[in-house]
Amino acid sequence: MKRVALKFAPWAPDQPALAEGHLTEAVGVIPAENGFRPLPSALALGEALPERVTGAASWGYNPEAPGGPVLALAGTESGIFRRQGKAWARVLETAGGRGWDFALYGDQVIAVNGVDPPLVAARAADLDFQPLEGAPAARRAAVVGNFVVLGRLAENPAAVRWSGLDDPQAWPAPGSSEAQDKQSDFQVFPDVGPVQAIATGMSGYDGLVFCAEGIFRMQYVGPPLIFQFSPVDKGRGALAAGGVVQAENLVFFLAEDGFFATDGGTVQAIGAEIINAWFRRTADLSRRHETLGVYDPVAGIVVWAFASSSAPAGLFDRLLIYQPQLRQFSTAEVSLEYLYMNSGLGLTLEDLDQFGQLDGLPFSLDAEALMNRVRLLSGFDQDHRPVIFSGPPQAASLTTEEKGGQRMFVSGVRPLVDGAQAEAKILHRNFQDGRYRVKPCGRASRLDGRHPVHLSTRYTRVQVNIPAGADWRNALGVELFVEEEGGL
């Protein structure tokens, strides 16, 4: 009997079934140096908001009070809410727009929704939002150097406009002598569609402006130009405004033709021949522009939430995960209405009463979820409740490439999963144009961990399933026990 070792190689569903060195399925996992590691499940922490969340942000560090609590905001169609412990308090009531975007300049919070005049509030206990006098209604807000920059203006979606230098509340009339003195101005990007996102703090550049069909560097040069704009790519831009993700000195984005990364100098494809075709098959094409993305610096991954063709209206049901250092992908199944990064919950022992007895908590008392200033992958579920991805591991499923051509007899499978008892199945067929049949394997032997099976076939894949909540650390691969049979 021959033992064939199949390493859990990178997930590349766009590759042919018989191509070596890739997985055809990687669900509920995160790419690792050797194989995959578990993706935590989402835990609901705190009370629900009264309606669908259309924007959220949080900041852990306050220069006015370095040891102070986290500031967490959520925007809905009816206004802005601030988290207070496990509850939410309304701090602004408005008719709202299609979504909220937030930026923090020192101790001043900027909020825009594309319809109402931009708002500003000092980061204080009452968080009293007031109109940002003179600023245009905008859909995007960012801090670039010592300026607040607004993008996708209601008066011109293909433009950005910025505040006075070192003065986020100075918005003099463009072209006026006051605007020249304060270095406040605007820039229009013709023939590239609306402004989708603004990335900041790039190495060698002050910012990047992503339009629907173009990307531009933004470099401070002082008066009279103030900012110089140079094209990075004219023709390719960001399809999804919320899907532009900055991870240190790289920015990842979804374009019309797939997933890309840029450092502000060049644009590189990261999804071609790997997951781009899978994404087009899986995603609801009419909702691709809704895709949301974040960077989780603790896990070192970029995560996009998107709607598949079977997702309920207003919800995302899939995650696409990318590990930039390894250049590898995975995916997961979820049910979210919004995805963002949270700067820790900072819950007190009193706040933990919502979870019942201490010995029944779904996490340990020293978990990151309870700390301030720890960035956590977070979101809001279908019931508008805040969630963090800090629970037990999700259910995981990994499927190898196809092996075969010569008729073989399969007698067993041994999953190589550190810390959990995994289940194994054989997906098999006799011809390349045939449909797969599923052959479950028996329970693992207590002697060698082998799952017995009795199967004669020509082509086979191995699927390894790890149940939700299992305490495992690494999934490395499988061992397939086969014997060649006579004949073709």
C-alpha cells in the first residue's frame, strides 16, 4: 500500500482540477506558512442598534487623555450612535444618506454621509456634532498630512477638496485670498469617474486618491499648487469604495477586472489566475460595489466582505481573506451587514453580566476583546448587533487538488491537523467529465489516526472538515493510502 502525502497548498480555485500544488477549497481558515490556521468565529457583544449600520469607526488613543476609553461610533440612516459599555447612545439625529464615513484629526471627529453638510465634534464625553462651516457635502473623509480632505463631493463626485493647513475647520471659498493664505483648495479628476477612497500615510507620498477608473498620487508641495497630483493608473480604479484597504505601505482594492495592490508607484495583480474567476462566479455581480474591506494588523490579513449570489438583501454572506506576506487567499461564510476594525471593547466586569456566569463566558477574562487599543476584526450582524471575530474557531473545510488518471484503490486517509479530530471524505469520479461522488470515510483508528475507506476509482480529491469550536492550531495536509489497480 502506497502512502501519498498531500500538503495543504495555497487555495487557487481558478486553476485546473488536475493542476498540482493548490487547494480547490479553503473555507473558515487563514493562510499560514505551512498550511492553514483557524479563523475565529464572530461573537455578539453588546446591544443591537435600532436599524441597519451604514458606517462605523473606533479609535483607542486620545491625545487629550491617553489612558481614556475607546471611542466607537456607528452610523445609520437616522443618525450617529456612540457605544457606552454594552449599550449605544444616539449623539446625532439626521435623515442621513447612503452611508457614513469618519475621520479623526487630533481630537476632532469628522463625519460625512454624502448628503448632509460635514459634521465635526470634539472628542469629549458629550460628542456634540456641529456642521463644518463652509465644507461641501461629501461621501469620503480622510486626514492627509495636516489637512482634512473630502472626496466624492455632492457638487462634483469626481473632485476632492481640502481644509486649511493645520485647521480642519477652515473651509474658505476656493480661489479666495483667504483660501490661498490657508492653503485650502480643490482638485477635479476628469474622465475617471467618481472619487471612491483616499488612502493616507504612504511611504514617499502623502496620499492616494482612488477613482472608479483611475488612481492618483497626492503629494504636498506647498503654495501655489499646495498638492501635486500624478497618475498611478488611468483606466483601472476602485470598483468598490469600501473595498479599498490600506495595509501599511500597500493598498489593496477590487477593480472591474479583479483584485490588485499598489504601493503608489505600480499596480500589481494579486488575484489573476487564482481567485478572480471564482469571485465572479460566486459574487452577486450587481452588488460587487458594496464590498467592504479591512486590514487586521494582528492577524496580518486583508479581509473583504461581499455578497454571494444567494445572499439576503442588505447582508454579506462571504469573506475573502488575503495574507499579503504569503500572497495566499482563503474564504469564510458569515452573516454580516457591516465589517470594520474595532479598537478594543474595553468592557468592565459589570459589562460582562450580559453573558451570564463568569465560568460560562465564551472567552477568557484576559481575551483581547476586553482590552482597549487592541485592533479587532469586527462588524455588525443581521440583527444590528456588534460582533468581534474572537470566538472559538469556525467550521473549516479544505479540499485538495485532484489526483489520478490510473485506476486506484483507496483504503484510507489520515488528516494532518494539529489539535483536533478532523473528518475526511473522498470526492471521486471515473472520468474528467463526470460528476463527483462523495465517499465518507470511517472513524479514525485509535492506533494510527487513519480513516478507513474502501474505494476503487480513477480520480480523487480529499476533503478534510474540522467541526466548529474544535481547539486546533494548524492544518498541514493529508496522507492518502492508495494502491494502483490493473487496467486503465
